[in-house]
Amino acid sequence: MLQSRAAAYTQPMALVDPDDDSLTRYVARYYSYDPDRRERRHVVEAAFDNEEEMLAWIEEGATARSPEAAGTREAIEHYTGLYLEPGDNQRAREKRWALKAATRSHRAEWP
């Protein structure tokens, strides 16, 4: 099923800014080891304005771009797709701020 979708997208795909919180976006991420941070994490590789383009990008390009092509890929590394609605980043930021504020006020109550 993905191959038929990927075959349909032979033209250049429209990329969008993954951090633009005013748009609905489909983000392709790669889970791998980040030597700068010394941890495994999801790294944003591209963002699209529709799901079909994201799936086609992952299907067509993952093989060519991945370390597996060079023979250095680890078994745990993989691509994932993420759907983000407008305002998702702001809601997550507000939730973190509220949690941090609640934690700080709770600590203030201890002797």
C-alpha cells in the first residue's frame, strides 16, 4: 500500500517548517543515537503539509538516507511519522510550565 502511495509522488514535495505552530504538519523523524547529546532520540528530518507526502518520503527516501545503506544502522534505529495540529507546541509548552510551577510551589511547602 505504501509503495503505491510512494510511486504517486514523483514530483518534488512541499516541505513546511516543523516548528510553525500555526500549521497542521506531518513530521518525519529518525530515532538514532545523537553523539553530541550522548543519548538516543528522535531527530526531525522533514515536515510536510499532508500525510501522503510524509509517508512517501519515509518509504522512498528512508532506505537511501539511512545508515543502513552505509551498513552502520543499529537494529533500534527507525523512522516514525508524527501528526501535529496547530497549537500543539504551545499546548505542550504551557503544560510543561504548569507542571514546573506546581512542582516549585510544592517544594516551597516543605520545611
